[in-house]
Amino acid sequence: MTVNYSVCNILLLRMEAFSHLLGEQNELTQELASQGMSIVYELGDPSMRKDLVNALVNTLTGSGKRKRAVKLVEESEVFQEGSLGEGPGGGKLSTYKELCSLANEMGQPDLIYKFLDLANYQSSLNSKRGAAFGFSKIAKQAGDALQPHLRSLIPRLVRYQYDPDKNVQDAMGHIWKSIVADPKKTIEEYFDPILEDLLAQAGSRLWRSREASCLGVADLIQGRKFDQIAKHLKRVWIATFRAMDDIKETVRNSGDCLCRAVSSLTVRLCDSSLTAVSDTCRTIDIVLPFFLLEGIVSKVPSIQKAAVTMVMKLSKGAGGAIRPHLPDLVCCMLESLSSLEDQTLNYVELHASAVGIQAEKLDTLRIAIAKDSPMWGTLDVCLKAVDTRSLDLLVPRLVQLVRSGVGFNTRVGVANFITLLVQKVNADIKPFTSMLLNPLFHAALGEKSNAGKQAFATACAITLKYAGASHVHKMIDDTVALHLGDRNAHISCATLLKNYLNIAADILSGYHAAVLPVIFLARFEDDQDISSRFEELWEETVGSESITLQLYLGEIVSLLCDCVTTSSWASKRKSAKAIKKLSETLGESLSPFHHDLLKCLLEELPGRVWEGKDTMLFAVASLCSSCHKAISAQDPGIANLVLTAILSACTRKGKLFREAALSSLHQDY
């Protein structure tokens, strides 16, 4: 068809007019303008048709030139009447003058720029919708002329079909049907450009674009194979978490929808029973570090929950594919036991004493809740995946966490995990015992709660089973030396020894000469809690008390003499009580050591009268009563020394001390 020059000029003018009308808000105007565009396309020459197609494509893809500035006057209509509601005084909000007046009344003159920006966006949206009306009329006629534009047009059309505005969805749907004969084939052909556009717009400043992109990605990724989605998977998860934390509720909802879709896809790709093992490993390599480093540590509860759930599901389905990630995964889960704990429990802990809640019961409750959490479920899966090669990287990370772990559940968790780990690998832990024992020992000593101390002591004891002789010897020496320390050291000593005897009894059997004297002596501590712990330990360990005392009598006497001569009054008191008990239990069997014991006791009687010094007198009396035959036969001179010391004590100022001296004198003679 030949069109003369004058007609072409007229058509160009009409095309420009129709193009302008496509941006009107009124749908009837847009519809009529689109029909006019179709007529112009039919009448135009090839060059005009090409220009028209280019103009419409540029409008749809947002790559067209900016419209020239329009001068605004007071009565210029910026918004259609009623689209912004009414002002505070009930007035309209549509003209430039009314918007300026509202901004001034609110004391925010710069608000007018936001109104104009919103108006500009609305105008752009109207233009896209109008262009869609026009495009749908000429798309089928354009044919091959559209081919060069499909790569940029298809991704936009896909996204606009998820636009929150139903009119935009319908208009873009008409274009889609006009230019796409086989939707499935087209999606497959342009999959990468479509997904790239959606992911880019998921971070747009326009909420409509963010919402549409999330919904579009959710549909697009369903059923995809690893090779198709691999290079996009991490970006999809980034977009998902960003949308879940969006300021606008509808975008957050679309983010939740996307999260469900990408979660289902990721779980399938990481399930070795549904996906090739090589693809499973590669998927794990992509997503697991992201969840651990960015998902679980997020401050947004919904993101935290999604990340933890995904990690648990991936761990269960991936099998051996998680082995390279075990150190990071295990440590992250252990740290999460505290960081993701219900904060109300921390509040209760701070006020437990005020409301009469026992700290031990609260600790037990916290441990039980932690073991019922998804994090501990993941740790159970990790234990099943551990093999000998995993230990080289895993154990050093666990040691680091033992030393620097923060939070009650994390500390108890790492101790329990080490216990379970040693139970699983058994003798394979031998090369690592030297690395584990010292940190575990000091962790048990430094832990304030009984539950935490017990957890570390158990881990220490089970590791001790596989340690070398030199390490066992050092650990036993360090443990028994704790009885010379403060209250916490005493409790740590009792807890550690109890676990050694229960878990590593065969290892400890060669060290009874070092351990049993300490247990015997510590039974007489002033602190009732400490003494009861060692009393219980003594009863569990010793079959016949008299036989055991005779068997290790030399070591016991040596320890008692050392403690009697220390500068600590508490040590002197418990040693005196222990000597009294020893005398009452063994009687004449103690005779070979009576001289050493009496010598130590008599040297302590002169000097200042301190609280509890009367126990020294009772110890002398019991010892003399039990070994009087040996004293008379072997060392008659010492009887005079005893009598002199007791008579001297009878003249001292302390009432209790004098009474004890008189009682001892009566018992001795």
C-alpha cells in the first residue's frame, strides 16, 4: 500500500495524539486511543509501523525517552478526583494548588515533591496500561517486526501479569496472548532473561514491582532442575528474605509465597533420593552457607524461622552431602541454641530468686526445651553424618566453642554434643583427646551452674576413656588438686570424680591411691552441700570402708598430715575430723601411723584459738584412745606430751576450747 507524503504527516500527527491519550486515566479514552493506534498502524508505511512498534515497546519496557516537562499552574489536575481521598478539612485533593495547600498545613513543604513523584509514577503506570491496550491491537499484525524486541519485552510482560492492579494484569495478558503462541515454550526459551528481570525488580524502590516480581519468581521456579536454577538460586533466596522483611504488608505476603516455593524447590534439589548426588552437593554448597551466615543470624523472626527450618530439612535429606559443611553447621546450630532461645526464659532467669524458682529446675527446663528444638534435631542428623575424616575439621571448632561459647544452652549443648560424638566414633577420638581434655576440664571448673558443670564433666570423663596414660595422669592430678581450692573448685572436683568413676572406672582403677584419700577427706568439709557430695561419692565407690581405709592408709595419713599443717583453718578442721573418723573406724589398725598423726596434731594445739580448733583436741583424744596400746609400748614419752598439751588447753580463754580439752582429758585418762 502506498501512502503519499501529506497523508503520512497527518498519520504522524494522529499517532502522536493517540500516544498521548494512551496515558490518560480514563479506560474508555485508552481503549479508543488504542483502536486509533491500530488504524494508524494499518494505514502507515513500513517505516511508520516500525516507529510505532518501537515506541510502544519502549513504553512497556520503561526504556522510552522522558516526556518533556509540563508547566504546572494552580488548577493543573495532578490526580484524578477522589484518588487521594480528602484533606483534613474535607476539601478535595486533586489540583496542584490543593496539594501545595495540604503540604503547607502539615508543616512539610517538601511533601509536594513526594506527591508529584507519586503522580509521575501513576502517569507512567497509565502509559504502560495504555500502551498495552494499543499493543494488543497491533501485535498480531506486526508479526516479524516484534522479533527483535521479544528478549526485552517478554520478561516485562511476565512481570506485569503479576501486577497488583487488575487492569494492568488484564492488559498485559492480552498482549501475551497476542504475541505468544506457545507460552510454555516461550517461558523455557526466555527463562534466564525473565528470571534476571524479576530478581532485579524484586529490589526495586516501587512496591508494585517488588510484589509482582516475588509472585512471578514463585511461579517461574516451580519444577525446575538444578542446571536451570543453579546460577540464580542464591539470588532467589536473597530476594526472598528481603521481601519477607519489606515495609509493605502485601510485599511481605508475596515474600512468604516465594519462600514456600523456593523452599520446596531447594528441599527437592538437596534430597539425594530425588536429585543426583552431584547436584545435591552443589546445591548444598550454594544454599547452606547462605542460611548459616545470613538467614539464621537475621533479626527478623520469620527469616530466622525459615532458615532454621530449611537447614533442618536439608540436613535430613542431603545425607553425606553435608559432611564438608559439618563444622560450620554444627557450630551454628550450637550457637543458635542460645541466640534463638525464647527471651522470656532469660527474663525468668534474672528474676528466678525473687519469685522463688530454683535455678537448677530452671536450668533443667531450659536444657529440655533446647533438646526439643529444631536446632538439636539438626545436630542429631549431623552426628549420624560424622565419619573419621570429618573429625579433623570438626573437633578444633568444637574446642573453640568450648572456650568461647556464649549462652547457657550453647555451653551445655557443646558439652552434650561432644559426649554423643565420642560415643559414636569411640576409639577414633584418640588422636584428639589431648586437644579436648584441657578445655573441657577448665570449662567444667569455670561453669557456675550445676547442670553445665555436669555436662562438661561427662564430656571430660568419656574423652578420658580414650586418652593416653600421660594425659590421664595429668587430668587425675589436676582434678584431685581442686580439693585445696574454693567452694566452686570443691564442687567441680566432686562432679568430675563422680563422672570419672561412673564412665571411666576402668581407667581410674589405677589411680585409687590418689583419688580415694581426697574423697575421704572432703567428706568432712564444713559446707554441707560439698560434704554430702563427697559422702555420696564415697558410698558409691567403697564396698567395705575399713578395708578400703587400711588399703590406702599410707596415702590417707600423708594427705591428712599435709592438710593439718596448712595455714587454712578450714583445712585443719576437716583434717582433724577425718583423723577422728579414721581412729574410730580402724582402732588399733591405725597404730603404725599414730606417731606421725599425733606429732602433727600436737604442733597445732599451741597458739591462737581459732574457730573450730576444738576439733584438734577431739582428734587427739580419739587417736590416743584407739592406739593407746601402741603408744604405751612403742612411744611412752609421747603420753606426757599429750597430757601437757591438753592441760595447757584447759587454761585457754576460749570456752568451747576449754570444754573440749576437759572432755579430751576425760577420754584419754
